[in-house]
Amino acid sequence: MSENKVHILDHPLLQHKLTILRDERTGVKEFREIVAEIATLECYEATRDLPLKEIEVKTPVATGTFKTLAGKKLAIVPILRAGLGMVDGILSLIPSAKVGHIGLYRDPETLAPVEYYCKMPSDIAERDVIVLDPMLATGGSAVAAIQFLKNYECRSIKLMNILAAPEGIRAVQEAHPDVDIYVAGVDEKLNDHGYIVPGLGDAGDRIFGTK
Ligand code: PRP
Ligand code: URA
């Protein structure tokens, strides 16, 4: 089985912003802003393979043939809740992307993902999809969300996270070898509660100020 690619995005700006997210003193406002900024920077890399076509444009000086996006249809699908924090960062670069939502939470005892909401664009099957979730811990949520999207037979799926544990990357690679992962950091391990160590804490709580 061919293994998916894990793109660890080590640009200095991403590393700097990730360190701010990790700091327990970072408040809700700044945390939320930086999650969106990281999503924008990651989006730049995750869309590197978008196809281009040539069009004719008249500049104030001359007419020439120049490149423009070939109109590939994209959808982004945040995993609720924390994935919502990445949506605006992506839309700032790709304002025409459609947005689907998958609601999953981890059962605190079993750590298994529990689905509670789903709403997809009606033409999701014709789209290339980027699944958004800041955290890839055990991988249970991402594996379930991707499986869910595969049932819609969308054209392709990429996974975008901010921080991952090796366990989560392995889980996605095993379950979905065709899905590339884009992530700004890979930490050491998970603790007994399934939290990434050293990590950044509970991303949903820190984005929405619920703790
Ligand atoms: C967090 C996070 C991921 C999931 C990752 O969500 O946003 O969705 O945990 O863990 P996993 O890889 O072990 O599945 P959580 O369940 O805390 O829900 P929330 O986004 O509503 O806070
Ligand atoms: N979900 C989070 O928000 N943080 C973790 O460290 C693990 C799962």
C-alpha cells in the first residue's frame, strides 16, 4: 500500500506562531487570531498543486498571456468545534471555497469519536476537499471524518492540522493511505488522557474560551 505524504511545514513564521499557541498565557483573542493565521499559511502550501490555465490580459502597457487558477472546485470541511477556528484563515485566500461541517467530539472515557452533526455542500462529490482540525491526537476524529467524506466520493481529500502526535499520523496513514497531511508541528507523544504532549492544551476550549 502506498503511504500518504506528511508535509511538516517548518516555515519560521509557522514555528513562531505555533509557539505562541503553546504558551498557556496566550489569551482567547490572540489564540483565535493565530489559529486563523496559521491556517492561511498552511493553505499556501496545501494548494501548491492547484492547476493553472492561461488567459489573455491587457495591462496598461501591453497585452499578454498570463496564468490564472483553472477553476478547480474546492471545499473545506472543519471538524467541529475546533476546526471552525481555521475556516476564516483559508477563506481569506480562497474566498470561493464552499464549506461543509462535520460535528465530532471525543468521548472522554473511550476517546472514540462521536458524530453529532453533518452538513455538506450539495456538489461535494465534484470537489477537492481539505479537512480542517487543529489537533491530530489519537487520529480517531480525523479517520472518522475522512471515512465519512469518502462515502460522498469527493474527488480528493487532504487533511490540514496545526499540531499532531505520531500516533495520530500513523492512524491516518493506516486508515487512509491516499490522504496527504499538512501540519505545522509533530510532538513527542500522547498522555493518558489522549492529549498531545507538550501540545497546546484543548484547542476548542482555547479558541472559544470555554474553560
Ligand atoms: C479535539 C480536536 C480534534 C480531536 C483530536 O476535539 O479538535 O477534533 O480532539 O483528537 P483525536 O485525534 O484523538 O480524535 P474535541 O473532541 O475535544 O472536541 P471540540 O473540538 O468540540 O473541543
Ligand atoms: N484535542 C485537543 O484539543 N488537544 C489535544 O491535545 C488532544 C486532542
